[in-house]
Amino acid sequence: MSSCLVNRNGGNRNRKRVMKKEIFKYLPFVVLAIITIALATFSIVGEAGDTSLYSNPFMIIGWCVLVVSASCLIFGKRKTMGIPTILIHLSFVIILIGALFSHFSETGFIHLREGETKEYAIKENHSVMRLPFSITLQKFEIEYYHLSDAPKDFVSYVETHGRASQSDSRASQSDTHRISMNNVLDVDGYRLFQMSYDEDGHGSFLTVSYDPVGTTITYFGYFLLALSMILFLFGRRSYFRQILRDPLWKTFTVVALMSIPTLSDASPRTFPAGPENSDVDEIFGKCHILYNGRIALIETYALDFTRKLTGKESYGEFTATQVLAGWIFAPEDWRKEKMIKSEYGMIDFDSAVDTLRKGMMGKVMTKGFDELDEKIGLILDLQAGNPLMIFPRTYDSLHPWIPLKVLGTPSVFYEGGMKEFVEYVNGKWPADNFVPKYRGENKYDALWEIWYLLRLEQQDALFDESGCDSRREFELKYQINTNVEHIYNRYGKTAPLAYASLTLGLLSFVCMLRRGIKRYKWWFIVPSTIIFIGISAIMTMRGMISGHFPMSNGYETMLFISWIAFAMTVVGGVKIPILIPAGFFIGGFALLVSKLGMMNPEITPLMPVLASPWMSIHVTLMMLSYTFFAFMAFNSAATLVIMKKSKTDVNVEENESGDAVSRLVLLNRFLLYPSTFMLAIGMFIGAVWANESWGSYWSWDPKETWALITMIIYAMAFHRESISWMKRDIVFQTYLLVSFGAIIMTYFGVNYLLGGMHSYAG
């Protein structure tokens, strides 16, 4: 009897021990899932700028429970886990500890007028933050891009007095220091960042941050994380290395191409081309204009103007340059043309004004009315001469190129403003003769001379400011830059590449499902190489035109994603054939999204805060990870299709479909590690960039929040030993396919719906 009781008690203790073990095994993942759901929900339903949840005591307790439970689990498995794996988890603990210290740090704002001195800052709760030194604003100035009115940097020249640290000789003396975007001033552990400025340009807003402990700990955590992730990829005992040694890599089948279609969306022109005035168009289009904060061709502005009005890059037989010139010199004729695209079809200017007026009176304003209002405003703005900044005369420090409407000094060939210029041209050459549709004979010689003289005047101004040693050197650069922009305007179209990519992707996917023939593999590689070269050329031209790496807006990031996709297709498609259809689809859809007008293709100088090397590394890593995740989602979808097809199609052999599924799963398990690691490192490099630019490495902006959510979601898939159902192929692939929704939300949802500092829509 007693032995039975002993056995029963022993069994109960064993069950309790097993139960406790199971609880501790899954507790970190349950807590992490709850935190992730809370972050996602609050980022969507919470008010913009509200970060109360993230500093809520329950959230802090949740992070603490996660750290403790995960540490216990790791300690129990320390003998089976490699050192890099332990260091990866340890680095996240260190980052969270640093964040806890930063939670109790001090941050405030200082508003200084020129000549004003202060010894305190104001916190967000309006309390006073005393400083161990005083600071005086000597001068504030805005630096501009060369020959442009686009701000390049915001600079505060300040003087510090008092107990400045002797270890920092730069700040310990009472002399002038420079604070600007990406240029921080450190004084006694306090960091001063340029934040904003007064409208009159004589006052500055500075951010003051005091967080010597939290930032140091967090930065160490970032460094340890990057180092441990690199060690993991090269560690002999890591699961990643086991994947690389899998014999399935030798069995990947080459995808073949059945046929290559020819795409052409060209259609016969409705009207004759009118070549007799092409020289006038070209010389006018190659004149320069201050547009979007840079010196651009008039042709570039004309293309944007025509796209906005018509939805196309031309109107009938007329080029964009002819359309712009027609609205400048013959507006009464052009306002009769049904060339304004609206939800009611193509309408003329007067009809557009009437439609807008009726909508305002009836209070039924919709998105269509807003777009119509924008187009009418664009025409009226052109009539006022506001965008036509083409004469290199400085009338104040902010506008080095004069718009026609304010021109008051003599130019090479005329005096006066927009009205006088148009009257001058129309006095010698009737306005209706400028547009080929209304012209009876060619009378363009004198007008051609006007544009030629204007170009000479612009070249002289550009040479004076270029810094070139010789006129010959300048003219060579001038000619190259002009021709590059002209070629880009004419041929830098992504639509043909998008259509070709999607068509080839569909064909290659069909071939993949049908086990394509090996000898046809180059029929895929060759067109993908051509598309890759085309995208590279477009990106190179945009970089030459803007003067910076083309990754400053939504259009350019989508272009970069397509470039990465085709680079992977060209390089890896020979050995890993599944990359071929995936590359065509991902690159094609990225090109198509940019083409559909969801993003603004205008080329502008970088905002001051974006001019940082941290930004380039951050965006590059994030875009690379997004591209890899897209490949993984495609592979997952292909896996599910093959598995379903093998169940319903009796002609498909079980071994054949099983091998295909195994290869796709293996590829996804391989890509999961570098893609998630790049996402994590890119995210934290972005945090360093933010801290070096405006003094906060984590502000719970929607983009930051969803990047963290995405990293957590994909990191869950690593833990196949703890989450045993991740070992099942169908579950693993389905999980990765669904997880891609987080990427879509992070990129599109945040950028265009939630807003925030990272929003293109904001």
C-alpha cells in the first residue's frame, strides 16, 4: 500500500515537473505573441503620435517577463545551443536593458533666438530641465544645394559657457560650435541636436538628450547582435550550416522557357508628327529651370506638367514640351482642348472649372474633385509664372534663379516679367503660330534664337558657380548631364520592363510546374539579364541627375527592389532555378507598382536628415530583406500549389512532387536566416541613424513598430525545436506566406495609410 502511494506521489511529481517544463518552454513565445499583437493593434487603432502603450507599466512588465523566461529557457538548453545563438539572444537582452535605462533618461527642447542665452530646456510634460551649462545662439542659417532653393542643411552656431567637460576640448571652451543635421554637439554628457527653426530664419529649435548609460548599453547590444549573427552564419554547428550541407542542393532542376512573347504598346499617332518644329522643341526643352529644388531641364517639368493634366507623357501629336509651350504662349487656344483627365472623362479647362464650382456649391467634394482642383491650380500657377524659374538672377538669398513673374532686371533679350515676355514673343510671332496644330507656315527662326540665347545665359551662370577649372571641363560636364537627363526623360520608362517581367514570370512558373527542359534555361537568363541592365541604366541615370544614390522616395525604393530581384535571378538562377520565376514576378510587380502612379517619380535633392551614410546602409539592408521575404512568400505559394496539384492530379508522381516540395522548403529555410538578420541589423542601424540625427534611437513611430513586429514574426520560425510544428513543411511554408502580410503592412500600410516620420504620404 505504501509503495503504491509512493509511486503515485512520484508520478504526480513527474507530471508537475513535465508541466512546469512545458510552461517554461512555451512561456517566452506566448508572452512575445501577446506583446506583438498589442503592438500591432495599438499602431492601427491608436491615435497618431500616441505612445502611451509602449511606456505602459504592463508593457514594461511584459518585456521583463519575456527576458526572464527566455533566459531560463536558454540556460536550460545552453549545452545544445552554439555560442553565436546564445550571443544573439543575449544581445536582445542587453538592448532591452538599455531601453529600460533610456526610459528614465531626460529629453527636452530649447528655443533660441539669435543672441539669446538659456540654461535650461523644456521637457514634453512642460517641466524644466536644468543644464550644467548655458548656451547662446550666435547665428542660424540654412545651407542650400548648389544653385537651388532646396535646403541642404540647417545650421546653428552656438556658444557654450559653464561646466563643460574638460575631456571634450571641442565643447569645453567658450567659442562657437556648429550644430546641424547629422552633426551633434556633446557637452557634459548632454547631446544637442538640430531640430527645427523659426520661419524668419533668426531662431532655432534644439533637442537636448541626456542618456549616457542607456545609449551606451543599447549601442553595445546592437554591435553584439550584428557580430553574433555573422558568427552564426559561419558557425560549423549552426542549423544554417546544416542546411548548406543538405544533399538536396544538388538536385535542383533547371527551369526552361517555352516561348518569348514580343510586347508592344505602341500605337499609330492620331495626328501627323510635325517634324518641322522639332529643333525649336528640343532647344526649348533643353533650357534649364529651377524645379523640385534642383536645376533641371524644362523638358522634365513639361513631362510632369503633361502627366498631371492628361495622365500621359504627350497629348495627341504634341510632345510634352509643345504642350507646356502652348499653355504659356497660347492659353486661350489650349483651354479649349479636352486634355484634362477627370472622373468624367477628358474635359477642357472651362469645363473643369465649372465642374469644380458645382462640386463646391453642392458640397460633394471627392477625391476626384481634389485631383481636378490640383490640375486647375497647376495651370493657373503656370499662368502666373510661379514655376518658371529660368533666369539666373539673384533677387534674394533664397531664390538664386528668378521666376518670370518677379523679373525686374534686364536679361539678354528682354525686360519685364511673364506678361511682358509673352507679349514680346507674341508681338513678333503670333501666339497661334507656336502650336503646330494651328500653324500655317514655319516662323520659328527667331524663337529658336531666344531659346539659344537663354541657354547661353544659363551656361554662363552655371559655369560661374560650378568650380570647374576650365570652360572646356565645364562644357563637357554640362553636355553629359544635359544628355543624361534628356535620355532619361525619353527612355527611362519602367512599363515595358514590368510587362515583360510579368509575362516571363508567368511562363517560367508554368514551366517550373511542368518540370521544364534543362537545355532551355538560358532562354530565361538572357531576358532577365537584359531587364537587369535596363533597370541598372535607369537607376544610374537617376543617380547622376539627382547627385545621390537613388533611394530617397517610394518610386526609387521599388526600383531598387526590382534591381535586387533581377540581380538574384541572374546570379543565382543558374544553380537555383526557383529564383527565375520568383525574380520575374517580384521584380515585375515592383516595376508595375512604380509605373501605376502610386509613387511620385520626381527627382529631388535629399532632405537634410537623409544625407547620412547610416541612412544608405539602413535602407539598403531593409530593401534587401524585403526582397528575400518576397522570394520566400513566392516559394511558399509554389509549395502549396504543388502539394495541392499532387493530391488532385493522378498523373503526378508522388516522389516527383515530394522532391519539388523538399527543394522549396529547403530554399526557404536557407533564405530565412540572412533575410531576418538583414532586417534586424538594418532596423538597428536605422536606430543609430535616428539617434545621430535627432537624438532618439527609438520613438515608436509606426514604421519602427511594424519593423519590430515583422522581425519578431519571422524570428519565430527559427525556433523549430521549441515550436515543434515548425518542422512540418506545410505549416512552415504556410506560416511564411502569411507572414509576408507583415512586410506589406510595414512598407505599404505604414507608408501610405498610417503616416508617421517614414510615411511618403505624410
